[in-house]
Amino acid sequence: MKNSVFHAIGIVAKPNVERVGETLQALYRHLQGRGFTVYPDPASREILGLTTAFSPEDIGRHSDVVIAVGGDGTLLNAARAVAEFDTPVIGINLGRVGFLVDISPDQALAKLDEILSGRYLTEERLMLQARILRQGRIIHEEVAVNEVVVHRWITPSMIEIITRINGRFLNSQRADGLIVSTPTGSTAYALSGGGPILHPTLDAIELVPINPHTLTNRPIVIAGDSEVEIAFGSAKEIRAEVTCDTVSIPEVLIDDHIVIRKADKPFRLLHPVDYDFFEILRVKLHWSNC
């Protein structure tokens, strides 16, 4: 962490969600009352009626911690922006599922006081870096907290995906696409695709096919320091799309290669001391409480 004591707090918010106005107003007044310097993003500025706002990158550069107010997507965007500055993130949940944003609005001020006073749990979670190579040249580069997804785009047909791990051939499969997920993302799109749930602190990468033509094609978990290379095997001139969390990279051509590996830096997530990942699974997935 940048400092042993927090001084500057960044706020990143999702507009137009229920309770965002009242939550932000209470949060902003509380932080100012405790003497913190607050760096709001443009959405927070508009909701709070302030005159100054900061980009997520500037917030990461100047803040000791960032509070994401919204859903998991809000925290994903914040984490991608601030990870390079080693700035941790706290999530207040105004969304629906909330695997990442684990503090409810009703408990927000009390839980934040605990964290900002130094009583918290911290997790380092790996991120993925995806590069699109065309004729050996990098044409696009992006990072992802949850997953990198390669899927068919503007075509009714399946695509043939050739996957190599650390240069070794894994398989060739016809499918609608392939999800390459972090442990954090194992409770997101990968879970919908039938992939296993991984503990978020594992150093691992998960590969989950999307609607594979051959039912024996199953998800696989590999070491976190592996390099995943994806190419296309069809002779037809089709296009694919790559998405990194919420960021789309369209117009991936049939001769392109997608190289995915662990990003240089993880993102850091702060939790209240009573945080329990397994309890979140039970609640969010409606498992038995027995």
C-alpha cells in the first residue's frame, strides 16, 4: 500500500442506479468530515453537484484507496484503471449480484470507518493481459479483471478455435467462443458457461468453451503463469470479437492471434474484517445455509 495511513480517497460511481445519490451524498460528507481529501470521478461530480472531477487514472495516481460505488462492473472499471498505481479498491454494492462489491449501502459508513482506520483484509487478485497480433505486430492491448472472451461476430456459424498453452497444442474446437478467465471471473461469465468456481486468490487461469460442438470439450484450469495463444482454423473469411471485461475489441480477423497471459500487476481489493467468500457464494448462489 502507498501509505500505512489513508489520506486521499478516490470515488468512482455508477450513475442512474437506485440509491446512488443518497449513498454518495452520505459518503462524501462523511469522508470530508473525517478530514480526507476526496477525488471524485465525473459521474460522482455530476451526482454531487461539484465543480471538479478527475479521471480514473488521475484518481489512481493521487489516491491512497478508491471506493467504487455501484455494481461489480463499476469496480472492474476502477480496478483496471488504478492497478498500475498499486491503489487498492473498496466496493459498495448498489447492483444485483455483487461478488466484488461486498459492502451494502446500509453498512457502508461503519464498514468504511473500520477499513480506513486500518482494520481490513486485503487480497491480491491476478489480472489478464490480452494482445491481438496481426502479422506478428501488436495491434491492440488490453487488461481484464474477470475474463478475456473470444467469440464469433457477424457470422451465424461456429468458429474453429485453436488453443496452445505455453506453445504446446491443447486442442482445436468448433464453438461459439472461448472464455479465458481469472479466478475472480470464475463467478462471472465462466460460471454461466459451466466452468468451476475458483477461490479468488488462486494463481490460476480457467478456459471455458462457449457452446462447443463436441460435448467432450470441457473447461480446464491451468497455472497462472501460463501463456494462452488462440488462433482460428477455419478456411472461411470470418471475423471474431474479443472482449476484456466490458471493453470490446471488434474486427479480429481470421489470421490474427490472441495472446493472453497474467498482467504484470494484480489489483488489490480491501474487505471488512468479517468478509467471508464462502458466505457470499451461499447467499448469491442460493446455496443451503445448513
